[in-house]
Amino acid sequence: MTAFRDDFVVRFGETNALHIEWAADSHKNGVHDKPGSDPFRWAILICIGWQCLEKFAEYHEITCAWEDVRDWLKTHKDHNNAHDGDVDYLAAFAGLYNEFVKDSE
């Protein structure tokens, strides 16, 4: 467990954390399979890219509102910049992660 995941669980519950992890694992495809030092942060990023937290939340049985998760992620911008795993590269190219990282100076 990581502090990031623990904070998520306090806010949104263990069940939602598990469903996000399962959803991300279901999208492993040989391109974005390396979670880095924080597997839950990776899972969140993969789920953003595949819209598991938004468009497909019901399918993945994720019950936390995307708007709430989005706001929560914005409070973690410094930590999000430290992600050392891979991401959904098409989502990154499309700018889907931009609001969750601190601008470089």
C-alpha cells in the first residue's frame, strides 16, 4: 500500500480502490504494463486514459463520482509529477493528464 492509495481509500473506499486496480489490470496490453513504484497511481492513470472512471465506471463497478475523483487528483499534483511508471500514451498525447500535474517552471 502507498500513502496515495491510503488517502484514496479514506475518501472513496476500499471497494472503489480495488475496482480501479482491477479495471487497470484488465487494460494491460504490453504497452502500458509497468506501474512503477506506485501501482495505484498507475491504475488511476490507466483508468483515466481508458475512461473507466467516467464513461465506463458502471461497467467496472466504480461508484465514486468522476468529478470528485478529478478534484481529489488535483490536490495531488506534486505527487502526480513523481510518477515513474508508464501511462496510457494516447491519453497523455491527447492531454487527458494535464490538469493533474504541476506545470513545469
